[in-house]
Amino acid sequence: MEKTYKWRLDDAGKTRDFAAALAAMLAPGDFLSLEGDLGAGKTTFTQGLAQGLGIKGAVNSPTFTIVKEYAGRLPLYHFDVYRVGEDIESVGADEYFYGDGVCVVEWASLIEAWLPQDRLTITLARGDENDVRFIALSPQGKRYVELCEEFERNAGFGDRHV
């Protein structure tokens, strides 16, 4: 079992900053699965990723469209599979999951059988205080272990590690 990297973030702005810092380290073909209850900050996190990838304009949850594409330093493919179930194949997921951009899937555990074996699972949870969020990065595969280690060393979030 790989190490899980954990942080406490004080507000939504810190969640966006965290994601933007992570985005600076992402490469073509990276796959991020996002987990967390409703309101945990999955879309806020994705907005930070978009910012870090140089994407302009609004980024919101693709709840009813399933996938949204954004152009930046790398393309961002943002999925919300909460309502898809096992019908993920009908949206051409393989083209995105194994494409040249960064793929982010909210509620990814609902389509576990379709997910790439190597990926970074990001779990967000709400704290007892208003805007506090807890974030855990769980790497699967060498690429993502190295990414997490580099992020922990260089991203400037070490003081929030829990």
C-alpha cells in the first residue's frame, strides 16, 4: 500500500491554491479521481486545477453534461459520473481517460472498473469548522508516487500537513 499524503486547508481559497500548485506539476495523460461527500469541495478543487493550467473562464460541475472540456496549458477533461452509473462507455470515456490532457473524475469510485490502474485519488472532506477541508492524496503507480513526493517537498503546503 502506498503512502497517503494529507493536509488541512483553512478555506476554499486554500483549496483552490492547493489544486493550482498541483496543476503546475501535472503532465499529459494524468488522471485524477476525486472523492468526497456532496459539498466537500470537489468542484472548488477542479476550479483550482483549471486556474493552475491557465484556463480562463468559469469552471463548474458537469453534473448533467457528464464531461466538460477546457483548453489551457494542457486540456482539462472534467467528468462528474454521479448520474452515469455503468454507462460511462457511452460518453467515449477512453478517449479522455487515456488522452493527452488531464482527466479529473468526480465520484470516480462509482465507475471503478473503468478507471486507469495508475492514477491519483484525491479525497476531500469537510472539517467541523466552516470552510476547513481535509485533503488526502493517494497515489497508485510510480508516476503518482513521485508526483506526491515532489508536491510535498516543493509546493509550500508542508505547514498544513496533518
